Amino acid sequence: MTVRRALAATAALLLLAPAASAGAGRWLTWSSAARTASLTLVAGYNGANNGFNFDGYGRGRLLVQVPLGWRVTVTCTNAGSMRHSCAIVRGPMTAVPAFTGAATPDPVLGLEKGKSARFTFTASRAGTYRIACLVPGHEEARMWDVLVVGGVKRPTIQTRPGF
């Protein structure tokens, strides 16, 4: 293999790797045997989208997929300077969790800076949902990402460019 081909192959792998495994192991872990997934969401992780983000992504750029019927535990930590929450909802501007228990306590008020909360739900209905902050004004600031239930054999997390 020529040096040029080796460099091209390496560049291609580097371009594909983030899309295929962005955050895997850090933000998402799972057990196929137990049919469980653990998702870590850090609200206000950095300055991306003016701090209205989860794990540094907002505007629907982060895509999490879980198999239908799996039990999902979400750990939500507020690293931002204002209150934030984490919830799984059916669509834009929806304040009701899509699954029983799929939100941090008092999601409209949100968590104080530095606080964490954990919630667990069963991904019992296939479909596309939003991972959203329900503090008023935050979803309008594009503090949301995407959760897809079904269509995969194991959980995945990836970024979606162009959103």
C-alpha cells in the first residue's frame, strides 16, 4: 500500500469513527444480556449552542438509538450556569414524558447547577422521540436531541452533521 493510500484510508476511518461511535463508552453503555442501557446526559456541558446542549450537542445533532423493550437509565447532570432538566418527550414543545418516569424530578423547574438526577424507563413503544430540557425557553433555544426506539439490536449513539 502506498503512503498516499494509507493516509487516505486513515483519514476515512477518522471521518467515520465519530459518526459510528461518538461518545460510546462515555455517554452510553449497555448490557445485551440484561437488555439495559445507561445514558449519561450532561446539560450545559460546554458553550456549544450558548450552553443549551446535552453532552455538547443540541438542535437534534445527537442521535441515541435503543432497541424496543429495553430498560433505559438516564443520569442527568446540570453543568450549566442556569437550571436544566432532562426528559424524553414525543415531540416539540411537549412537557409530558413519552414513557412513565422518563424525566428528571420537576422538569419544568430543572436541576440547580452541579446537581444530578437519575430516571429509568422502559422503551416500550417504537418511534422517534426528543431528549429535551423542559425548563421554559430552553427547547426554543434548541436544547433538544433525538432518541429512536427500535430498529437496532444494540444501543448506539452518534452525531448527525448538518442539523
